[in-house]
Amino acid sequence: MKKILITVFGKDKPGIIAKVSGLLFAKGCNLEDISMTLLEGQFAMMMTVCLHTERTYDSVLSALDLLKLAPWSLDCHVAMLRGKAQRGMKHASGCLPFVITAFGRDRTGIVYEISRALAGLHVNITDLDSRILGQGAKTTYAMLVEVDVPGKKILIKVKRLLMKIAKRMDIEIQLKPLERVSF
């Protein structure tokens, strides 16, 4: 079975998920992994979809073309996935999963500084969510990042680097172990 990655984005309105999932259901697709959010009033969704036949791919493309038309006016992109599926495997085995939170006055470079420090230590970011909260003088930047730390020695370096970034940027950064949940 082939797998594809579908992204859908556009102005938010009720019913988008029902429309997209209905089109894919009608084509016999299995939705395996979905992430959806609103970004400043814009709907944004990514999903991995399992196709049962080669012909399904072409029919999925045709069905998704319907989303470009009114009243939906959504943009879609489809890409074939390669490699072996890792169902339920968000965090690499042998790594230590952690959550990093950053809060403070909004300023340019917070995501860059933290992600650059992590990349330099070969720490993989597995999820990132950030928001600007409030308005005016009470505006606060909030970021939540899940990461895979490749070992305890690296964890010590990560803590030191994050403390330096927090001090330099005058923000609060916390690092906590991610509790694993099994279903």
C-alpha cells in the first residue's frame, strides 16, 4: 500500500475536516495521522493517508481539486511518502523525550535561537507549537516544543544552553521530561 502526505490550508470555516475526510473516505482511503490547527484564522492541516490501489491516487487528486472551488477555496498539496511507516513512533528509541516551554515578551528570534541551539547538539524537534497571546503591553510569546535528547550527557548541555538563551533574551524557558502515554 502507498502512503501520501496531504496538506490542506485556507480561510477557516466550519465543516472543513468533515469535507476533507468525507472525500477521502469516499475514495476508500485510510487516514492514519492528522495534525490540524488554526494559524491567525487560517485553517492548516497535514495528514498521512494510506491508498489501497494505484488508481486511488489519481481519484484522490481529482477529489481534492473540488476543495479549490467555492465555497471551500482551499489549497491542497499531495506528496508520496517513501520509507517504512513508523506508526505511533513520534520519539526515537534510545532518546530521552522532553518538553521545552518558553514564555516572555514577544521578540524576533526566539524560535531561531532555541532551534539552532538544539540542532547544534543533535536534538531533534518532534513537535512545535507557538502563539502570541494578548495585545499591547500584555503581549506574551508562548512556545511548546517536544524534543528527543540523544542522551544524558547531551541533556546537561541542553540545560546550560537554554539557560543562556533565557538570560540573553529575557524569557522564561523550562525543560521537563515528557511523560510517555501508551494506549
